[in-house]
Amino acid sequence: MATANTLERIFSVDYKSKIQPILSACKWGERLENLCRPRGVTIDNSTRDIYVADYWNNCVKVIDNNGQIMFKFGDEEGEGKMNSPVGLAIYRDRILISQRSHCILNYQVNGEFISRIGKRGKGDLEFYYPRGLTFDESNGEVYICDTYNNRIQILSKELTYKTQFGQDNIKYPRDIKLTKEFIYNLDQSNPCFHLYNYNLTLHKSIISRGDGLQLNNPRFFCIDNSNNILVTDCCYSSSSGSISIFNSQFDLIHKISMVDPTGITVVNRGRISAVCDLSTHRFNIF
């Protein structure tokens, strides 16, 4: 098992040397130390702890750099009830969690429930299977992939409705990330990336089939400190799943074979990636 010091020493290794994970932790099951069909993953940049959406166990589990699960959270009943969590995003001491029951849960990073946002529907602050979400670090606003409503909703720092966009271009948005220049949206239906300006106009779309990105069933993505884009391509137990890594011009740098990768986040200054594997119920660090 790799130690935190080991991870720090090798963070700058080129992506092309990454073939097998340097750490692979957890397995199937309901016990604290196990995972069951994990989905989204994110990192608390202040503590370096990693948060994993444990889909079938209906909770979020918090993992340290050594791959050890420290604690889990998710209410079993009431407003904070967790029902198949999918996407995760952290801003300061808060974590937002999208889930299958068409709402967003607002928790403290220590696992204390704060509030529940939204319900099933097509209106403002209503959702239909939300997936990826992210914070604008500059102002605390939240961007949410309202997947089956084919749009992105933006909430204020106070989690009130602000606006929405994408209905003319997006179908089944899966994940979203922000850089200084653009809003990146990963669209699953015809696998592609949409890049939006911050005035919410479409800058360009990069189509994946044919000579483009060549993705099949993308799930989540992250952007490292050099604006490289890492995408999980989940193929449900076929042999062609992968983590595809592109530069900022969307040229393919490298692929790491993996059956069913789902959530992905950047760890340790942008060169080590934490990835969840749907079929093996494991959490990996590359």
C-alpha cells in the first residue's frame, strides 16, 4: 500500500507511465471499509481527504490518502435521507450531493446534515436525475447537471435558484467543471464536450465519435492544473472501458484501461487521479 509520502514523491510522473493503480482499496460489501457500486468522488483541498459516493450503500464515505475509510455519513430517514448518491462537490466546509431521488443534499464535510434542495420536476429548483455538480470557487455559486431535464441549473451561494442554460445544445449532461476561461460540460447522449462562456453562450462543442474524442459512455471528468482533461469511459463489464486523458486542445495524451471507471478527481497537485470502479467496487489512485 502506498503511503501519503509516496504519493507526494511521484505526483509529477508523466501520465503515460500510469498503467496500473498505485493504490487500490475497498471492495464490495456493506461494512464501513467496503464500497458497493461507487459513483462520484471529490477531494477536500484543505484536508486532502477524499469523499466517495457509495451508491448502493446510500452513504458518502471519507477516505484518507492511504486508502483507509475514516467515517461515513448519510441519514437513513428524514430530510437528510441519502438515496443512491451520485455527484459530489465541496466548497469550504460544505458538501453538496446529487442523488437518484431528484434532489440535492447539503451536508457539512463532517457529515452533519444541513438541508435538502429541490424535488422532481421541470421548474426552478426542480430536478430529474441530477448528476455532476460543481462550485464556483470565486463566489460560491453552484452549477448542477439536471441530466434528464437537459439543462444546467445555477444556484446562488445560499442555494436559491439563479438561472439555467443549455437547453438548446445539451442532452443528458453528466458532469460539469469550471476553469478561468470556460464552463466545461460533458454531454453523454452524443458524447461530447460543450464549452460555454461565462455569459452562458456556447463557445464551441467537441464531438467525440469518429475522429474526435472517441468516447463511448463517458461518466465523469476532471481538469488538472495544466488544463489536461481526464474522462472516465464506463463500458459496463466490456473490455474497452478506460480513463482517457486529453490536453487542453482535446488531443488524446494517454488511455488507462479500466472496465467500469466512474467518478474521478485530481489529487496531490494535479498528477495523481482518484478513480472509482463500478464493477469491482474499488477506489483507485493512479
